[in-house]
Amino acid sequence: MIEVEELTKEYRGRKAVDALSFTVPAGQVTGFLGPNGAGKSTTMRLALGLERPTEGRALVNGRRYRDLTEPMREVGSLLDTEAVPPGMTGAAHLGWLARAGGLPARRTGEVLEAVGLADAARHRIASYSLGMRQRLGIAGALLGDPGTLVLDEPVNGLDPEGVRWIRTLLRGLAAEGRTVLVSSHLMSEMADTADRVVVIGAGRLIAEERTDELIRRGATGRVGVSTPHRDLLAAVLDEAGLAVERDASGGGLTVLGADAARVGEIAARHGVTLHALVQQRASLEDVFMELTGDTAVHRFAPVGPR
Ligand SMILES: Nc1ncnc2c1ncn2[C@@H]1O[C@H](COP(=O)(O)OP(=O)(O)OP(=O)(O)O)[C@@H](O)[C@H]1O
């Protein structure tokens, strides 16, 4: 389990992470979402003891990272896939990591197998594709067979097969009871992968809840309507206090803040013929845009009294 408590990080007087608190429970995949610059990587680096917080703390299994006695056996991480030595082979790089972490050499072969890189193990990393580097980074994270995984944008650069692979891997790791925190700025990826999501913007917490709940919460209130009497319907819906958007093409309308049943009833009451009436489901992407719309532009909260 990871507990982030009132975590704040300032760079040159600006808050990249701002009094952020959330929990990453074991046995689930937690998606860590936010637009570019929201503070995801900074939060992960703080949790991994690579930087010191200005205020607050991040605990892994109840302790600060630097107080863990065998960190690689407790937490595996993938932060920057570019930070691997290109001249080394995949096997040599992992072998070096294993020695540094006091792990048995056999783990190298096991994790290379687990990420599907066994055949490329003796090739220089310089010859790896971006997807192969991501797999190598994940192999490194798995080396110590840790109970907690912190992965920053592991899906970056993967092809659709790679994305599916990672999704299955992460779900499998969580099913084994591990704690999995995985960041992304692409919401669509997380919809099928994460049990829960933590959404941040400008370093602050925006939402922390089950993925399906978040989607459901955002799903209310958009109804697509097609009618040969668009102006009449728009007028009666407007009268009923509903916001209406006219589609740029065709006779369609989108009604905001209502469900399909209500729109259908209003139309019937006024004798308006409908050709289509569709409750539109929000995607996680829509909900995300709604949640982070403001913060994406205001990247930093100015330091000072709140
Ligand atoms: N070492 C640093 N010095 C100064 N500013 C930094 C430093 N590291 C991060 N920042 C700033 O803090 C903010 C948060 O950055 P961070 O990389 O944590 O965001 P992110 O959510 O991971 O974004 P991305 O998806 O683009 O990686 C950014 O505005 C960034 O420029």
C-alpha cells in the first residue's frame, strides 16, 4: 500500500505538487491520471525517495522509501525508459541492477522471460525499439519480485499488442495482491486497466474513486435527439429549462443535463416526432476533460496563503 499525505513539492517557489493526499491499496490497479505537467512524475519520484518533499510525506507499506531495508524487494519502478545505457545488452543491464539490489542472478532470466524479451536479451539496448525499452524497464521493475509497483507512463510507445500485454500484466500483478500505481495522460487506456483512478491537476487532487463510478458520475445528462422538428423541440426543451446544443450538420440536437426518458416525455407532450433518442455515455476521456479542463491551463498554483 502507498499512502500519500499532504505531499507538497516546490520548485523555485512554484508548487508542482500541492498538498496532495491519496491512497493506493493492495490488490488493485490504481491509475494515476492528469494532463501533462499535472505533477504525476514528481509525485512518483517523491514516493520513490528520489526527491525530498517540501512538505508532507509518501509512505510505502507504512514507511518512507529511504527507510525500507530491501527497497527493490518492496517496490519496483519504471520512471524514465531513456535512462538505460544503450551500449549494454538487456541481460547485462538487468544483471547489473540485480547485483546492485542484492538479488539472485537467476531473476534476470526470469523477468526477461516474463516480459517477452528472452530472445533479445543478448542484443544491445541501442537496437531496441521504444516498446522493447518499455518492456526492459518493466523487467527491471519486476526484478525484486516486489509487492508494490510504481510505473510512470508504461504504455508510451507501445503498439496495440503491447498495450494489451501491459494491461494483462498489470491486472495479473494486482490479482496476485500487489499494489500497482500506473500513470498515464491517456484516459482511454485506464478505462479498461485501472480499478480505481486518482486524478490530479496542477498538483492537486481532483478525484479519487473507482473507475466505473467516475464514468457513471460523468455519464449523466447528455442525450442525442434526431427530429424533423428541431426548432420546435429546441424551444420546448428550453422552456423546460434544459440546455440544448444544435448539431452543426443535420437535424440533430444534444440535450445537456437530462436523461433520455425526460426528453422523450417532453417531446411526446408537445407532439414532436422523434427519429432517434440516444442516451450518450461519457467515456473516461470526457469525464477527465470535464474534471481537468481548468487545471490544464493553470499548471501551477502560486505559492502563498490559500
Ligand atoms: N526538477 C524540476 N525543476 C523544476 N520544475 C520541475 C522539475 N520537475 C518537474 N517540474 C515541473 O513541475 C510540474 C509537474 O511536472 P511533472 O513532470 O511531475 O508532471 P506530469 O504530470 O508527470 O507531466 P507529464 O505527463 O508531462 O510527464 C511541471 O510544470 C514541471 O515543469
